[in-house]
Amino acid sequence: MCSSAVSSPRAACVSPRPNPVAIGDVLRIALHCGTETEPLIVIASVIRDDGDDEAVLAFQNL
């Protein structure tokens, strides 16, 4: 379960279900911040596939 996967504040371990991802895929992720009406959109790339339905994302431009 990505226990040793992430040592950077610009990365996250995720379980991409039901849609699998592959290394190199680029994702647009909407983060809803409390009472804000518009979500914060961030871009992340899949940098590692840990198998067992887990992947590591690296966020760009944070």
C-alpha cells in the first residue's frame, strides 16, 4: 500500500479505481477547498506503478 512510495510533498500515492492509469499518463485533478465555489485544478503525472491497483502521482506547478 504505497507505504514507502512517497517522500515528497509534491507526490501522492493513489488507488486509481475503477479506471487504471499508466506511467506517463497526465491527469487533471479537481480539489474542492471548503466553501470555495470553483475547485482548484492541479495537473499530475503518473510516475510509478506500484501494482495492486496503486500508482504514484507527481504534481506539476505547485
